[in-house]
Amino acid sequence: MRILVTGTSGFIAGHLVRRLHSAGHEVTGLDVAEPRRPVEGWRDVRLDLRDDAGVSRVVAEVKPEVVFHLAAQASVSVSMREPRLDIETNVIASVMLARAAAEAGARRFVFTSSGGAMFGAPEIVPANDDTPVEPRSFYGASKASAEKFLKIVEWETGMTVASVRPGNVYGPYQDPHGEAGVVAIFAERMLRGEPVTIFGTGGDTRDYVYVEDVVEAQVRASEAATGEMCVVGTGLETSTHKIFEVLAKHCAYERAPIMAPPRAGDIPRMAMDTTRAREVWGWTPQVSLDEGIARTVEVFRAAAQK
Ligand SMILES: NC(=O)c1ccc[n+]([C@@H]2O[C@H](COP(=O)([O-])OP(=O)(O)OC[C@H]3O[C@@H](n4cnc5c(N)ncnc54)[C@H](O)[C@@H]3O)[C@@H](O)[C@H]2O)c1
């Protein structure tokens, strides 16, 4: 199949593009940034998705049957400082890309939304796909809006749109220097023996889901008969303290964390009930937190030794 994947210089799409390429698909990757890992034989396009004319040109050339759209401004705290960037990148560019894809004949558009950010601070945890959408950050609002706009593109064009709504994704090759991705940030600092800061009380919870499980959900979303929108997580609430503790065990780190005030846009609790993903995609998470963190630390440790 001819497939276009956006955000391939980033974390999750970096895993997805490798999986699709090794399965024999004709893959084109697209990102504004240079890849941090070597490109292994797929076509790799450098483009800012906010460039409408550039996007139309690339999509018309590639003629993808399926588009996996993961490129985004993906940090909650950046969104609180610069909401324009989220609106332009996560909403407008997503809609223009989807329309260009439909025009070029794509049959399926798989969007990556955010189960962790679109429900705000829900009354009932775990949240599920029927939980009211009430984001508390510009990032969450941009993902929720993009889903609405993309459903209009589906209605307008007939190209089916699916949406994968992950919790907090972690795994090897996540950027440890960004503002999001607590597992990567802590892992790198612990392996260097540097101090680690926890924002808030440490009791805030999130649903941490391993990156290969999210990639599996993406693939299933592209193959399902209809365009569904499903949260993807483990159903488990894990506190930041617990993440610190499991990582400290795997990194042999013995220092205590430094505690700092909470950050704008952060929510107190989150976990997700993935019944719909199981029903419509036959998807369930396969990798436990301990196993996922062990795999992640192994790759970070190998990189640190290079
Ligand atoms: N990591 C998580 O915990 C998580 C959770 C839920 C949803 N998501 C979503 O999954 C997707 C991938 O997340 P990630 O963690 O891999 O993020 P990432 O920041 O590692 O990757 C995002 C990529 O998008 C690219 N990008 C940003 N703006 C662009 C633009 N204007 N044009 C072209 N490329 C652009 C960046 O260069 C980057 O390589 C995002 O849509 C994110 O919102 C991530």
C-alpha cells in the first residue's frame, strides 16, 4: 500500500514508519524537523504542514491510500504559552492535509488525538469514549476540535477518518529534552545521575501506554471497516511517584526527587477505559508498565554508552 505518515522525525510516528516499512508498504514520511534516527529506506520529506501549497503538492505526488497523521505541536505547556501554534498546526494544517488526501484518492485518514488531554479532569476515572469532551488546555482543545473538523471532511469527501486517542505514550526514542514525556526525561536524567524534578505533588495520575501498543492501535484503526474514534491506554492510573520509583529501580538511581509547583494545563487524574477499542479494533494493551520501562531504559542506556 502507498502510505503517508506525518511526524516521522518524532517519537510515535518514528516507530510507526519503521513498522509499516518493514511490513513492505511503500511509505513516505513527512516532518518539518530533521529525523533524530536514520531513515531506513523510505522516502522522507521535509515540509512544514502549515504550507498548504507544499502539502497539496506532496500529497498529489504520493497519492496515498492511507494517511497516518501524527505531526503536531504536542506539548500541553507550550500550548498554554502559544495557543496560535496549536490552532495552526493541530487544527488548520490537519484539515488541509485531510482534504488534500481525500482529493488525491485516500480511503482512510488516521488522526492521532489525545485521550489524556481532551476530557480535561473528568468526574469519572477511567474516562471512556462517551466521557464529555471538556479539555483544560489549548492542546486538548486543538485535538478535540480537529476531530470535529475531520469528521466534516469525512462527510464532505467520503474518505473515512479514524482517531486514535492515546493516554501518555512512553517508550524508546522519545525526546528526553522536550517538555512532555516524563518517562524519557526522568530516564535520561537518572542514567546520568542528575537531579530529577517532579511538578505538583507526585500524586497526579496518568494512563501510561507503551508506544508499540499505540502503533498496533494505529494499524488496526487503518484496517477496520469503519472510521472509529477510540481511547487507547491501559485502564490503570499511575502516579508520577510510581513512574519515578519504577524508573529508579531499572536505572539503579538512589537520589530523591526535587519537588516543584504544578504546571499550567496539567490535570490531577487520568486513566482510560478502552472497551470501544477492544470492540471495534480488537485492540488491548500487551506491554505492562514494568516491561515497557525496562525496554525503554535499555535503549536509553545503550544510547548513553555510545
Ligand atoms: N506522546 C504522547 O504521550 C502522546 C499522547 C497522546 C497523543 N499524542 C499525539 O501523538 C502524535 C505524536 O506525538 P509524539 O509524542 O511522537 O510527538 P513528537 O513531538 O515526538 O513528534 C511530533 C512531530 O511533529 C512534527 N511537527 C510539528 N509541527 C509540524 C509542522 N508544522 N509540520 C510538520 N511537522 C511538524 C515535529 O517536528 C515532530 O517530529 C501527536 O499528534 C501528539 O499530539 C502523543
